[in-house]
Amino acid sequence: MKVPRDLSSTQLIRLLSNFGYEITRQTGSHIRLTTQSNGQHHITIPAHDPLKIGTLNAILRSVAEHFGLTKDEFLEQMFGE
């Protein structure tokens, strides 16, 4: 599955909230999310619109790895296609 090219940070945060991520702090334009699901995990998302594709890929890869999924499996769950 292809990664969407026009995803903003607010849209990504909303999607990640379905996986238990919550905003824990913000410093400047960087928002830190934390989940307790499947153990504690932190990710930092820049507040950009849209997110650069490389940045988005790195975030998605990190979250998928935390949940023990491949990036494609995670995208299927996230975007439900």
C-alpha cells in the first residue's frame, strides 16, 4: 500500500490516536506522542502540512515496528483499504 503524499501532522496525530498515542508535550513545532499500548513508545512529529514523505515513512516504520508489524500491514490497519 502506498503512503499518502498529502498527510498533515494533525491528520497523522488523529490517526495515531486510534493506536493509543496521546500528545505528551510540544516544543516549538515538534509534537511528542506517547503510547502505553504494547509497552511504552515515543515518537516526535513535526507540525507541518503536509509532512515530507521521508519523515512520514520513518514515523510509520517506527510505529509499525513497535507493534510488531510490517509497514504495509500497519498501513492496512491505519487506512483500512
